[in-house]
Amino acid sequence: MRLLTLLLVALFALSTTACGGAARAQKRAYKAQETVAKERLRLIDEYQRCVDKAGTDALKREGCESHLKAAQALD
């Protein structure tokens, strides 16, 4: 009987640990998504500033496309 109790406690502990590991993995995934979203916004802001600074100069505007393409690559 004592062995059965010990096995049940061990099984419970392992199952609880497994659930906690999944929660940590989910938290890391959310953090990674947040980081990507912030980087995308930063690149779009850089693109907007670059376009505003370029004005009507088509050559300078083409140079700004690298910011936009980098932001799109993060999708």
C-alpha cells in the first residue's frame, strides 16, 4: 500500500511538471511573437521616416524599400 501511494505521488508530480513545462513554452512563444511584432513596427516607422525625408526623390524612395521589405519578411 505504501508503494502504491508513493507511485501515485510520483505520477502526480510528473504530470504537474509536464503541464508547467507547456505553460513555460507557451509563454516563450508569446514573448517571441511580441519581439517580432515590435521589430516589424520599428521597421515600418523607419520606412515612414525615410519616405518623408526622401520627399519626391524617386531614387531615395527606392532606398527606403529595404525597410518595408524587411518588415514584410517578418510576417
